[in-house]
Amino acid sequence: MTQKEKSWKEISPAGVCWKSSTEFLTGDWKTYKPIRDIEKCTKCLLCVIFCPDGAIHWKPEKGDIEFDYNFCKGCGICANECPTKAIEMKL
Amino acid sequence: MKNVAKQEVLALNGDEAAAYAAKQSDVDIVAAYPITPQTIIVEKFSEYVANGDVETEFVCTESEHSALTACLAASVTGARTFTASASAGLALMHEMLFVTSGCRAPVVMAIANRALSAPLNIHGDHSDTMAERDSGWIQIYVENAQEVYDSVIQAFRIGENASVLLPVIVGLDGFTLSHSLENVQVLSDDIVKKFVGTRQIPNVTTHEGKSVPFRLDPEKPMSMGPVAFPNYYFEFKRQQEEAMRNALNVVQQVNAEYAQLTGRSYGDGLLDLYCLEDAEIAIACLGSTAGTVKTVVDELREEGVKAGLLRIRTFRPFPVEEIAKALGKVRAVAVMDKSMSFGGNGGPVFHEVRHVLYDLPTHPHIVNYVYGLGGRDTSPDQIRNIYRDLQKIVQAKRVEALINYVGLRE
């Protein structure tokens, strides 16, 4: 996650993006991190739908979900919506 | 003056001169909202549009905040953009002033300088633009209607220069200039169009390393002014400071080029020096007051008093080295401020001129005169009194009262 930051002489003016938006790893904003209890999870995929950052992916090859902690901001909506209370927000 | 372009004399007030200059400058978009004493600029320009004199798109907005937002949006697509405002209207634009300079959009805006409420006052002083001193706009203050015309034309060239890319305010004193009819020499449409040229768009590098024109274009998408957090915001602000420094040269270049075309120049474009070479006492001021001061300087010179004037034409960027050079040998300077910095121990122009003198090995005595607030007239006699005070300061070798109020009832 640590990249060399550019000087004011190297970047374009007016905040013209100096890197792709996918390289802005907004996951470092979070305080709490969603941790899933796989025993309780029914793979209903409600968390995938509710995640406002699209940071929970359905992986068909694994037949399971995956949290993308590079972009999860730790809002806790997934934990709140989970019908089986399988997700817990942890420090 | 030989080889200057043919010109015609028109009777124009300051507002009309601004509108006329914008009309000739091949402007793509004007988005504006009327406010006294700027209204004539917008009215006049809308007449040009209605009569088919220009191909400009004219956008009537519901507020000044929207007017500048529309200008900014148009400007970042590569359009040449002009607007005008004053007082409360400029204050309502406050947020967008920073967005415009931050997006490096070279919008040109004429401001008919006017006092701010309360109490309500529609007359001229510099409170409106001085409150926007740090908004990242170039600020040029003019002396007469002729200079309004010349400066609006020059402003497009200055702001659009690739090394600058900053918005420009041309400040003309409300009513004193905005509503006073003068003889103004104007160039032909063709000559102005050639002088301003079409807006050149420099290339910038995208995150993919591609070099593309610096404008919003659906065919070559890019983001401008998106979020920049503590790790990058500071760098963008430093770039704006550099652009301001570059503007010092560009203002001078454009002033010189315009002088070749018209035979008219305003000092070096930054400072207009009057009888300052051998002056012992001097006034420093902005705008139309300089006209009155020049008359008084002429009278004093006839009486053998070595009086001079420093008119600061370009207030942002502030010509630090040039002012140090101009005032370095003077013995006493009076700085005139047509606005207040409440609690600031003097007005904004005073602060900045005094700040320049600090670094000189020996510096003149310096004193502040706040004057003309809310459009109060300032007479030649009052100016004469200021020079008299300066003579006393030179004799006594000290300043009694640092901050003085001209024509205020005590």
C-alpha cells in the first residue's frame, strides 16, 4: 500500500488524476473490519448486494464470498443486514 | 506613436468598456447575474447577443454562485468565458472562486468594486475584491474606462497562458468608473480577435501516462478537481502559487505586446509609476484614486515638492521585487486603502506594501490612510494633506499615527 508520492512538479494541474481510481485504496479508512463466521453463513449473498462499496465479491469458482479489504471502509452495513448474524465488526 | 493599429474613439462608461472588450474577445460563454454597479456590463452584453453581434452563448442564471459555476463548467471544456459581478454578488461566488482557480480555469471577470452590507451601500470601495484576495484569482485594478477596455482584452491572454492558467479579476471602481462616461479608444474587431487569438489548450498527463489536452472531453475522459487528501492537496496549492509567480512575467509581456499594438501601456503592467524616480515622498494606491493623486503630484511638482505615486495595477500576484525597487529610495510612503481589515492594524494594501519594505536594508517611513469607504468622495485637497503629512514625517523622522482615516468625522 505504500507508494512513492509525487512532487508538485510531477503531477498534472487541477487535481487531474495522478493514478487510476482503482489504485486509491480506500480500505485504509476503516476502523472496524467485518469478520465472518463461516459456520453461521448461509451464502444468501445479501451482504454482497448491500455493500455500498462493492467490496464483497461472489466467487463462483470457490462457491463462496470474499471480502476485499482494500476497498471495505468498515461501515458495518453487511453485519447489520446479515440475517444469521454471521458477520461481526472487529477492531 | 508610429505603427500602432487604427483606433476609433467611443464615448463609453467603464461598464460599457468592459462589455465592449468582451464582445471583441471572441468569448464563447457569458453566464452572469446583474448587480449594481456592474449591471450595465451584463445588460450591454445581452444586447450584443440579442442583436446577433456576437456568437456567444449567454446564460442567465438564478444567482452569482450559479453564474460562476456555469462559467467554470464551460471553461474546463476549453471555452473562453467571461462574467461580471460586484459586492454581495462576488461574495455569493466565494466558494466557486476557489473551485475556479483550483481547477485552473481562466475565467475573466469584471468587478465593479462596491462596498459590502451592512449597512446597505451600493457605492464604490474595494471591500468586495479584497475579501477575495486569497481566492487564487489574478487581480488587476484599473484607473479609467480606457484601462478597463484594455485590461479585459489583456486578461484573456494572461489567464489563458499555459504557464498561468488562472482566472482573472479586472476591478473597476463602482460608479467612479463604472458609470462615468469617458472617451475610449477602441481597436477594430479583427485586431482584437487576432490579439486574443483562439484559446490554446496545453496538454497534461493522465494517470495512464497519456498526454491529452487539458479539458473535459467525452472522447478523452479525465477527472478535474476530484478529491485530494492530505497526501496530495498541498502539492496542488503549491502549483497555484507557482502559476501566480509565472503570471508576474506574463502580465508584463502582454502589457508590452499590447503597447506595440495600441501605443498604450500601464507602467510595466504590474506597477504604474508616476514621478517616482527622484521622489522623496510617495503615495501608493489602487484604481481610479490614482487619477486624482496624479493631478496633485503635478501641482506639488510645480511647487518644487518631490512627490510621486506608485499605482499598484496588479495586486495579485503581488509584485514584491518591483515594489521594493520602486519605493526603496523614497523617504516616506502613504499607503491608501479603500477597504478595512477590521482588527488588522491597517488595510490590506498597507499590510502588503509594508511587508515588502521590511526586507530592505533601509526603508522609508510608512503610514496608512483608509479612505473612501462606501463611495465617500476623496478630494485633491485631502490628497494634498496626505503629502503634507508625509513632509512632516520626513522632517520629524518618525510616524505619529500609523493608521489614519481620510474624511472621517471624528
